[in-house]
Amino acid sequence: MQSLTEHTRLSNKRILLAEDIKMNQYIAKRILESWGCDVTIANNGKEAVNLLTENYFDCILMDVQMPELDGVSATEMIRKLPDSQKSSIPIIALTANTLDSDKNRYMKAGMNACISKPINEEKLLAVITKNILSSQKEKENVPEKKTNQQNSSVEKLYDLSMVVSVSGGNHDFIKKMIALFIETVPQNIYELKTSAEAGNWDQVGKIAHKLKSTIDSMGIKSIHQDIRSIEAGAKQKTNLENISTLVEKVKLVIDHTIQQLQTEL
């Protein structure tokens, strides 16, 4: 067994705790702070992604089932963030679903480990310590790169191949397409989100249909199927409980795509 005295190795580590149940938040926060960790709480997957976008953390404890954006979808989003330090952060799943099939799904999404609920303090300590130290060693072994090299290695959320093909080599046309996307799509996403929140499924279907071609034109492959699922579900009035989660995922992908596209202008 691992001695709890090893908690000193986690002193001042910044932990992002994504958990929607208040009691679970309180318990996990109490344990982590007793080890000297600096804990920030996100109430759902959307908050977790946004907090990580704006701050740096050493590790994320990610509940799997949360409102607005679940832990698996949030992890997939994080792994596509343009900042390589943030996209490679250790993510540990917190869940009561620990069958091998569940664990495989979490790992496929990009999670590093899985802790079953209710939390076992010693196991939590061991898993967090292992993953944070492993992440630190990987960073220490990676040669320092210049900023332009780092930027070139970031995985883009978009692919402008179609736009470039249509442009016939006209760079002004390409920039105009990018500018139009940045200018118009956020309003479409806002309308999609507010319509979904209001349960206006006919409008959700229409907006999703309109966004579908735009997303395809800009080569945003990670939400290719999601926008189609939103459209189909809204029009057929099926799987309505999943639409809000998909809308949040689409919104986050679009937000980060726009951040990346701004460097093209």
C-alpha cells in the first residue's frame, strides 16, 4: 500500500475538479486540499473546458456524467485544444461505471485513468501522483521548441482544402471566407443554443441544417456527425435529451476553431 505521507508530492498542485454533485465536490475538495492541492471546481464539462482554456492546471478529475457537457465529450474537446500543454493535461475519470467497456470508452476519449466512486482516498492519491509525475517527466524530456514550431505542430480543428480548391489560388478569397465564418457563425450558434434551451425543435433543425454545409466547407470534421445528429433528432423529435449536450459540444468546437482561424487572417 502507498503511504499517505506521499501527499507532500502534491503540495501546491493545481487540480481542476469537474463534478456536478455538491456533496461529491465537498468530499473530493476536502481530500485534495488536505494534501496541499489548490482546487478549482467546475460544475459541468462546459465549465471545465472553459476554465482550462483560461488557466493552467496540473490535473483534471473529471466526473463522467454531468449536465450540459459530459466528461467524455469534455475530454475529447480538451484533447483538441490548440495549447499543447493544456491539451495533454492528465485527466482522471470519476465514475460509478467501471466495467471494462466503460473504461475502454474513457481511454478512447483521451482519459488517462479511472477512479471508481465512492472515492478511495489512498487510490486517488496514488493515481493522481502517478499521472502528474508522469506528465512532468514527459515535459522535461521534450526539447524546447520555438514558438512558431509549437504553433505549426498544433492540431487544427479545421481543414481549408475545399476553400483553397475553390479559390483558384486567390488568397483574398480564402481570407474573406474565413472572415465571413468568424463574423456570422457565432450568431448561428447562439440561435441554435437558445432554440434548444427553449425546446423549439423545429428551429433547432433548421439552424443545424444551415450550419451543416458551413461546417463541412471549413473541414471541421470533429463535429461532422454531431451537427447531423442534432438536425435529425430535432426534426424527428427523437433523442431530445442528448441534443443540448451535442449543441454544447458544437459550440465549444466552433469557439476554439474561431480562435485558431484568427491566426490565418
